[in-house]
Amino acid sequence: MRVNTSGHHVEVTPALRSYAERKLGRILRRFDRVIRVTCTLTVDKLRHRAESTVHLRGPAIHAAAVAGDMYAAIDALADKLDRRVRQRKERLQDHHAIEAQKHGFASAP
């Protein structure tokens, strides 16, 4: 997966780009259907903001984080995205089979 990283009022250095790619790469461990990830890093005075959109089949997942340091903002962003992708994956699982087993319904052979 390639993370498209861009900056707004900040120069995205190779170190910052590789850090963002490594942190946002955790998403692949949770969900393998990722099409594209875009990340925008913004600096407004003392506020460092990291925003990201994960494009999947179906609705995209968006998250943003603000911190005093850009690396801390990327860490918070990765945590938020990881949590949202995990929730999305759990929602996609078929829960009907579990309920059928609880009530003793046999599946058709």
C-alpha cells in the first residue's frame, strides 16, 4: 500500500513521509481491502494537524488529529484510523450464522 502524503504550509521531509507510511501501514494488518490512503499534514501556528482518508470498497473512512507535535498528531491519527477500520471490519462479519448456532438451527448441507 502506498500512502499519498501531502503538506499544507509544511514541507514533507522524507523522514516525516516514511514515519507516516509506517504508522498508517498498520491498517493493512487489520484490513486487506484497502484501495488507497491519502494523508494531509497541516501546520497552523502551533497546531499540527494530520488528516487521512482510507478508500475502501464502499464508504471511505476519514479521521483527523491535532497535537502540538507533528509526530504526535500522526500517532493519534493512526490510532483513530486503526479503531475505525477495526469497527468497520467487525460490522462486515456475518453475525447471522452465530445466532443460528445459538438457537440450534442446522445449516443446510
